[in-house]
Amino acid sequence: MELEFYGATERVTGSCHIIRTKQATILLDCGLIQGSSDEEQLNRAAFPFDPASIDVVVLSHGHIDHSGRLPLLVQRGFSGSIYTHEATLDLCRVLLLDSASLAERDAEYQRKHPVTRQDKHAEPLYTRKEVLRTLDRMVGIPYHRQAEIVRGITLRLSDAGHILGSSLIELWIRDEGYERKLVFSGDLGQYASPVLQDPETIEEADLVIVESTYGDRLHRDFEETALELGTIIRSACRGCGNILIPAFAIGRSQELLYLFALNYKEWQLDRWQIFLDSPMAIEASQIYWDYPELVDVDARDFREHPEKLPPLGNLHFTPKPEQSRAINSLKSGAVIIAGSGMCNGGRILHHLKQNIHRHECKVIITGYQAEGTLGRKLVDGDKEVSIHGRNYAVAATVHTVGGLSAHGDQEDMLRWLGGFRSRPKVFVVHGDGDVKKVFKAKIEERFDLNVTIPESGSCVNLLQR
């Protein structure tokens, strides 16, 4: 009865952990490694385990750094079921197909414009056909329903409050008369954030795997964050330039539209043309609409009584490429929400190419930016960045608005850990190296628990107390 750690140990992305008993092998998440081009090349490497040996996968949520290598797992021999929340299954149809489409387009571009000899034979990481095979293996289950997913392993999902369908994973593991309970946080959301419910409390566990993305800091108060965002928009001169908002298609885009509707008059948004320039975000917004039971009371009330929100007559959805290209003719007066959230792909790159060199442009960063990404370089104040192989001077004003993060901060994660009445062993993953150390020390100080920062490939005997 063992737990092995692989992804999201030495880095933030690429979530992937294994549970082994004498009866079954279970994979928790199978995420894409994101960051620099060198980091992303690691996705093509062989898995450090045999995919055919995995009996089932349990997926915490749809974000690509947790789900993005599932098609590779299937491609390389996995033939079991993938259990996740019903809403996550729906979001994965959007996210994974988009990931495959980007990979196919990138490979085609490399073949047409080779820089190296290998580029002439570039192949996508996986194809849309392989994504469809993966989706056929996914089984959607609701929150709070216990299900035996393989012999000796019972699963229950609870709301993690991170994005729609994000789940806290509870596993009861039985083997040869022994039983242990393992809890995996996936990614935890903020308490009292708009749209989604708060992370649910779990009281009992023998072992807990917890993320630590913002384990060394506190987010700005949400009301202060909304005030800052409104101040940036109100202070912008409509006739002087555009406002670009790189946003994750799942979660952040929906939250931004909700805030825009709530503060439409106060933020003087009627002065602007607002574009949601992301086919994925547009599809995801419909999925959010289809799960009213998963949103908080205020968001549900607005859904049921749309007359309480002002109509966004100046909001434009632009799913088609030609509609996106047409936005580039606008030199001012546009608020453009586009993916990807870390500026490492997607339509935001084209808008940055048109605007980043202009002093009158504003760029609003609203989420976590991994090391090596273009978004991180903008946050770090780089004066010049490379986009599609060409260098651009950064003259635009870059604003970082941290309080909108879908990830809980240090206090949110400590609050969740404080819900355990038992005294579980805690394993800290999914964070930068120094951040994990800070968070480990804080957990030990607050709760006096046994806390470990596992290394990639390290193995824990679940039977040892």
C-alpha cells in the first residue's frame, strides 16, 4: 500500500501521483507540464511508470496542468476508466480538444517553417482523435456520492471551490485487512470569492496531499481587488488605447464577466467595446450556466433573475478567427479578454503583438504566471519580449491584480487544513520550491503536524503511522 509522487513536485504544473495496492494501481491527475519551451518538452518524455499498469485515474479538475496528459496516457496503453466530476467531464471536452487543436496547428507551422531538421517532421503531442478516445473513458459522478471505482478503493468527491467541478478527492483504500483514508486537495479556491461555492470541509484522513501555489502569501481582500480593477478601467482613456486581459478560459473569464456586469455603471464600462475573444471561454461560460447548483447563492440569484444585472449590450463574443482578427483594427476603445491566461499561446498573443509596444495600452494580469511564460516576463517587468519568434518592446503599462486568483492563498489553505479533526500526515506539492518550504513551516507552526515536501519519484508506505 504505497503512494508515489511524480508531477507537481519539482515544479508547479504537471500534477500526477500514484497509489498502489496489491489489488490495484490508481493515478491521481495526469497534467501537462507548462512553462518554458524546455519544460514543455518534458511532456514528450516517457512516463516514469507503465501506463498499461494503471487500473483507474481520478481527475481533480479540468485545468490542463491536471488533465492535459490524459490523451498521452491513453495513447501509450492506459485502458481503464477516468473518474471525475460531471462538470469537469464537460469542461474537458472543451479544454482537451482545444489543447489538441493547438498542438496540431503548432506542429503544422513547424513543418511549414522549420528552424531545425527535426521541425520538418514535427508531430503534435496528441491529436483531437486521441482526445475523443480519452473522453470515451471518462466517467462523471456528482459530489458526495461514494463509489467503489476498483476493488478495495472507494471514492468520494467534494467541492474544492477552484473552478466549476473542481474536486477534493477522498479515497478509502483497503487491502488485506488494512484501511487508510487519503485526501487530495487538487487545487483549492478562495473562500468568499464570487460565483463559486467555498471549499468544503473534510474532517478525517490518515494522509493529506495539499497544493501550495500561494502558500507563502496572502491575496488582497476581494473588495479591494475589485476596487483596484475598477480604478484601472475608469482611469483608462477610451480614446487612447486598448485594455488587454489575458484570462484563463475556465473560471477567470466567467468571473470577469460577472464583475463587469455587477459594476457596469460604476466602472464606466459603457465607454468601451468588450470582447470575449476565446472560443473555449465562450463554450465554458455556457457550461457554467448549465450547473446552477454549483455556483454560490448570489450568482444563482442573478441567473434566476437576470433583470437584476444590466444588459451588456457592448459585449461581443468572437469565436471565429476572422472575428478575432477584426479586433486588431481597433486602436482604442476595446477591452479584450482572451486566452491564454499565462500568455503562452492562444489569441492573446496576437493582441499583444498589436498593442504591447504602445504606451497608451494597458495589460491587466489577473492570475498565476508560471516561470518561463510570457505572462511571467510581463509581470517581472521585462522591457522586451519575444512573440512568435519576433522581439517586441514593452511600452504598455502592465498591472498585476492578484486578488482574483482561482487559487486560495496561504490563509485559505490553512483554513481548509484546520478542518481536519484527525492528525493526518501532510504532503505539500504543486508550488515553487521556496513557497513549499514556507508553507510547510506555517503548517507545522499552526497545527504541529508531520509535514513532508516529497521529491519526484519518492515513495511513501501508507501503512506506516
